[in-house]
Amino acid sequence: MGCSDDQESITSIDNPELVAIAFFNAIYNENDLEKAASVCSPKLARILLHYKSSKAVGRHLFNMSYDKVDVTPEDSGVKIREQFNDAAIIIVYFDGTYFDERRKDVKRLYLVQTDGKWVIEKLLKDPF
């Protein structure tokens, strides 16, 4: 489940799971840091843009490098969001390749709803 290629603005997505997927797709599959930063809190956006490239963000901020990756949310994220209408913890699964070697990983994000838009507030410690 992800954003369609013709989706111009990920800031208009009203589902935190899809915002998280679009964020990681912008970094890993589209190499578009500006797009990824557009759904981050100002502090997180500054950190992202400091790295200057998607590859540097992936390597240093997430400790993950991919040539190609599929990004999917955990199904239980919806249950968490029902408990907190203006905040969500989203778990995202990665399955991809780097130099033809298969790599899998998991990341967690904390999103808040600000002015009707879902914003990635912070990266949470790895769940495993």
C-alpha cells in the first residue's frame, strides 16, 4: 500500500499510515528529501534537510540503505490511532535490496495531527 506516482502532495494525505509510507517512499524510492520533509515537524525537517541527500538520510538517520524497497505499514496501526485521535504510532516494515542483497527492517514513527494534517513528530527507537 503506498502513494500513487501521480500524487503531487503528500501533505494532503489524511491517513497517518499512508503519510508514513509516503515519507519513506520519498526518501528511499523517489530520492526527494523536500517531499519527505514536507510531512515532518519543523525540527525533524531541519534534521532531514541537513543531510542534503536521501542516501545520507537513509544511511545516517535510519541506519538503512536500499537500492529498491517496498514499504508497508503494520495492520495494528489503525487500532492505535483509534485510541488517540490526534496522535499515532506507526510501525513500518521494509523489504528491499542493496547491492542485490535482500534486507528487511522495521521502524516506528510518532505522528501528530496539526491543523488537520498528519505530521511526523519523531522517530521512535527500534521495536526489536
